[in-house]
Amino acid sequence: PSVTAERFRRLHLLLRQLAGGPRTREQLLRALSIDVRGFYRDLETLRSAGIAVALEGGRYALQSRPAE
């Protein structure tokens, strides 16, 4: 599926937030100015693109994948 410019901007911002260290869902919602449903849609988009995002201790974080 295609990604609008606005959604691309939001996905990029989400990645930048996660790259800064683990964040709670509430922190990410405020930073992105989106609702919970939009957050989970964007999270699924990142994961389907092969970007590993894990939930650990109530915080979302980028996860490195082992070399294959």
C-alpha cells in the first residue's frame, strides 16, 4: 500500500523518537499527535517493513536483529 507524505513524516518521526531510547506509548502519542489506533497502525507499518520494535517494561524500543 502507498504511504502519504503526512504518514511518511509521522513514521519518520516515530523512528526518530524510538532511536532516542525507549518511550512509553503515551510519550509517543504526544510526540506524534495521534490517537492510539493511529499509533498501532504506524507501528504495524514499521514492523511489516522489517523494523523490529519491541515492547519491554511498558516502553517501546528499537531492537537490533541478529545477523543472519
